[in-house]
Amino acid sequence: MSLRTRLVLVAAVAVAAAVALSSVFVYFLVRNDLRAQVDRNLEAQAERVEKSPFRWILALPTGEPNVWRFNVRGLQFAEEGGYFHLVDSAGNRYEPDIYTPVVLPTTARAKEVAAGSEPSFFSDLTFDGHHVRVLARQVRPPVGDEPGLAIEALVPLADTDKELAQIRLWLVVVSLGGVGLASLAGFLVARTALRPVRELSETAERVRTTRDLSQRIHVGRSDELGRLADTFNEMLESLDEAARRQQQLVQDASHELRTPLTSLRTNIEVLASPDHELPPGERAQLLDDVIAQLGEMTALVSELTELARGEELEEAPEELRLDLVTEEAIRRTTRNHPEVPIHAELSPATIVGTAASVERAIANLLDNAAKWSPAGEPVDVRLEHGQLTVRDHGPGIAQTDLPHIFDRFYRATSARSMPGSGLGLAIVRQVAEAHGGTIVAEPAPGGGTVMRLTLGSRNGASAADGNGAGPAES
């Protein structure tokens, strides 16, 4: 069963229950009101009889045991207004002579009412095939030897029952109509409300079949379903961006690998030629070139693997001392570039991240600075207020190259003759973004370049003890 069908059914059932309860309430409210009118008419009839000037002692026998007839010409009764008779506590019944002789039912309770031992009461009876309402009420209490007298007034309920039957019919019709309209309204509302869900499902199906991540859902609402559509669009946009970046990475990697592979293949083919065709000195030079090219290929593949991981962290983030991680990266760079001194001033700072990726990013910054610094010129490293700055004293970066140095495989004109793949700074930016930070490059006063790396610091400077790394020099 679809969600739309369930919503329509829920709406129909809820409306049906509400309409049914309302109809029952209205029916009994009207029924009680009509019955109250009937009861008031019976009480008025009983009062007229009670106040009438008839003399029941002039009652004449009718030939039936304990049944008498008396004259009530002073009373204005008609058959459509009801019937009545009198009952005394001795069990005698007195029929008025204004009606066609009718034997009205009587009960033992009416005799008790006449005797005063039972209060007045109303009751429903079926008399001669007719539904009637009866009031038994005392009109004269017992006096001496004279028995008490009670009236039993009777009104047919045919008109009342007919009205109630019509009301029941109309309530059923209105209830069914209300349920039908509620079902239709529920269907229309469900169709309108679930349109974003339907569009989401259709879009997801199109994306699955066409692999086209540029599909989007039109959002024209701000409720929960609108936010769901927004979230789905954002997810598609992220996936589309990731797919484009992956495709671009593959294209760039293919382009960058083509040249070293061609060179490596050429050198190997030359080395594979007969020994007498290649002088020993040239052969040794070619072997050195092949070994160097294999080293560059290894570094390039490693960096490509690092970039291919995207923004996901391999390990669970943990609290790190950024100053200690920086010290480890400085030691690695010093081993690789012993000719370039590194001056460091590191204040304790705490971040949340993965140690391996953060150290790799810092090492790439230091390696880049060492590569551009002339021999003997220091690289200045400062960690203060959670921001790491790395400054070299090299020739600096041209203004035209500055906006692109963190792009993948981008190499400035002056750097194309130097070893490297153009991925080191791209990895730095990727690590910074993965840790909620930034990396910027800017010209340094007096020459050189300053790189500023900010990673999401926690509590700024570490409150851990002040025993962290302080000013250091390598």
C-alpha cells in the first residue's frame, strides 16, 4: 500500500469517526429535545385534567369490571392531542366520554402513583401497534375513604419517530458525503503534499538509470518535505562535484603520467639495446635517470592515492597537539633537506583531527618552502593562536600564479624545471578543508612566500600543561 493511499485512508477513517460521533451526538440531542416537547405536552394535558371541573363521581359503568365512563365536556381534548384516563388506588379505571371507546393500557405502577406510594413517571409503550409515550401522575391524593386518583396521559410518537427517522437518514447521507469529501480532499492534499517525495523518487530513479548527477528537484516550499528536497539536491550536488573532481583527477593524472612513462619507456628501450651500442658512461647516466624517474613515479602515485581518498579521514578524529605534530614534520623535512635550516617557534595548541594527514600536510608545506629557499637560508615556522605559518626566503610566487598554486597538478612557470608533481599543495588544501580549516599563500615582506595554515582549533592554545614545544631550531 502506497503512502498516499495510507494517508487517504487515515484521513477518511478520522473524518468518518468524527462525523459518526458528531452524528450520534446530534441525533440524541434532537431526540431528547423532541421527547422533552412531548413530555411537556403530556404534563400540560395532565394539569388541564387536574384543574378541570369534572365530577368523576358521576361516572357510569361501562359493563366491564372496574371500568367507568365520565363526562368531561369542559376539557378541550382532541384525539391528535393524545388520550388519557383516570386510575384510582383501588384499581378502578375511568374513561372520558370524549373519545371513541378505547381500552388504554394501565399498569400496577399507575395505581401506586394514585395511592401516592410511587412518584410520577414517563414510559414508552407499544399500544395497539403504535409507539406511544405515557405519563402517570397523581391528580388527587387519597382523602378519608376516598381512594387517590392518578391520570395516565398518552401521546402517539408517530410524528416524533418520523422526524427522527428523517434526521437519521439525513445524518447518514451527510456522514457518507462528509467521508467522501474528506477522502477526495485527503487524496488531493496527499498528492500535493507528497509531490516532492514523488519527484525525489523519480529523480533518484533517473540518476540510477542515466548516471546523470546534474538532475535536481524543483523546490517551491519551506516545510519538512521542502527541506527534504533541498537536502537531496545538496546531496546530488556533492556527488556531482565529487564525480567531476574524480574525473578531473583521472584526466590530470593521465596527462601527468604520460610524460614520465614515455621518458621511462624510452630510457629502458635504450638500455635494452646491445651493450656495444651504448658507451658505459651514458649507460650509467641512463640507469641513474631511470632510478630517478621511478622515484618520481612512486612519489606521484603516492600523492595521487592521497588525493583519491577525497575528504574522508582514514582514522577516527582525535584530539591532537598541533605543536608536537609540527615538530615531527620538521624532523622529517630536516632529514630530506639538511642544507636548509628550519627556525621554529611553536606555542602549544590543540586540534581535533588525524595525526597522519595533518603531519603530511605540514611536511608538504615545509618541503615546498625548503625547495624554494636558497641553501643556507632558513625556513621560519611559527605556531601561534592555532595558526601555523611557514615562510621561505626564496624568489616568491608571481601574482599570476598565486591564485592557482593549490590546484591539482598546477606548477608555476619557474617550477616546471624542478622535481615535483604539483600535488603537494593540493594535498595541503584538501587536509585543511577536511579539518574545517583554510590554507592561504601571500608574498612575504622582504621577499619569499608565507603560507598560513589554520585547522579547527579546540580551546585555542592548549591548556594541557605548558610543557609543550616552545621555541625550537633545527
